[in-house]
Amino acid sequence: MESNTQYLQKKVFVYWERINILLMSNRDSLRQK
């Protein structure tokens, strides 16, 4: 059970990082225009 939650936390963290990177790149491209 614990390892399962740790796995989920890791997955969510990686997913969240990816979203943040996408948001940042989008903001940068918007600023350039």
C-alpha cells in the first residue's frame, strides 16, 4: 500500500512538473509576440 502511494506521488509530481514546463513555455512564447 505504501509503495503504491509513493508511486502515485511520484507520477503526480512528474506530471505536475510537465504541466508547469508547458505553462512556462507557453507564457514565454506569448511574451515574445
